[in-house]
Amino acid sequence: MINYKVQNHSLSGAVKDFGQLLAERPPFLFLDRDGTLVPIADNPKEAILSSSTSNVLRQLSSRLSKRIAIVSARSLNMLAAECDPREFILAGNYGLEMSFPSGQVCIHPEVQKVHSLLSEVRVELAQLADYDTRLFVDDHQYSLCLHFHKVSTAERHIIHGQMHELEQKYPSLVFRALPTSYEIVPSIKWNKASALQAIVGKLSLSADDFLCMAFGDSLADEPMFQWVNRHHGLSFRVGECESTEANSLLNAPSDVIDFLESLLLLPL
């Protein structure tokens, strides 16, 4: 069920007539992956995009002239393995690497400078995971993620200490502490809002000419919501949260898919 937060809704009554909004501006969709299109899994390798969701996305891409962007922390290669890069805009590593249906691929120049450092950290994380099999490493090429959700709360201080040591050793990288993982990313002023701005820029489009819609489930998606709100669009936070910049709420990834399916029933 779509639950609009009227108290935080810049469009207020206008959203009640969704068809009217679409008549005024064609939609441009920006979608997070994990927790938004796919339920969160203990092991990220088990968070698989379903064939039914993939089918809905393909149909929408065709209807929207390929104006669907998947904006994820995962690597561009991983996104391209499940979403045809000829049909979708793909933004991996929060958009530090992007591909477009035209075949254009863009990689942030600053990422290349720290690639060798990430390789060094990758080796150190692999050694930690070999020593403690409860740990596992996600390698996104231009970022890394160490998962420790299987480690008991009482023992996690050891992981925090090890990450602190690595952080001191590699000051050109950011060690971002999440509830049950650490993200290691280049120290670049960049977020998902930067990615959305880069996408419309590369396409030589004006965001205000479209009904931009962003869907996400985490703190990392908040800048994306803010960007869409500034352009008078719709932003959807998925799942429970204490506060959000999103102007609408959806309960779960299944509601996101229901919403996308409902778009297929409207004249786009």
C-alpha cells in the first residue's frame, strides 16, 4: 500500500491525481536495488532479482524510452549481469561508474587514482575473512564491503578495532560503518544525488522536464530523495524508518513492484 506523508509532501493534493502528473511530465525512474527492488538477504549473493521483477522493469524501460536508472552500491558489472545495459541506465558504486543504453561508459576520474589502494585493502580483508569464516567480503571493484552480521554483538568490538587500524593505514579511503558491515570507498565528495545529476547531465536533459521518481530504503538514498524533491518529483522510502526526506512511503520491495506494475496500466 502506498502511504503518502502529507506533512512532508511538497506536492500535497496533486499526488492524488497521479494520472494528471504523468500527463504533465513524462516519468524518469531512479531505483535503488537492495532493499528496494530485492529484499535484503543475510548474504548479499542470495539477494537475487526475480524474473518477474526483471520482466516488469524491461516492460517499463520500453514504455519510458529507457528512462530507468538503477542506482546501487553494487558494481556496474554486477548490475549489467542482471539488467541489460542496452535497456537501462546503470549506476554502480553509487554512480562512480555508469553505463548508458547508447554504450557510453563513465568512470569518475578520482576512482582510478585509488584503485591500487583498494586492491591492497582487498587483500587485507580477505585475510581477515580467511581467519574468521563468519566474515565475508563483497568486492565491487571500486569499493569493498566487509560483512560481519554473523559475528556476535559481544565480539564486534574486535572488528571495529581492525577497521580502525586499516582506516589509519589508508587515509585516502573512507571506512563507512554500517549496522552489520563496513563499506570501504574512495574519499570522493559524491553521493546518489551526484549520480542523478550526472545522469541527466550526460543525457543533456533537464530534470524539471520530467516527473522524476526515486525509490530507496536506506540513509544512502536520502540525497537522492532530496534531489528529486528539488525538481518537484516523487520520492519513496521503502520500509520502516524514523525520519526521511522522502515525500512518500512504501512498506516493502513487493510494494515497489506493485507500484511499478501499476505504471504499466497508465498511458505513459
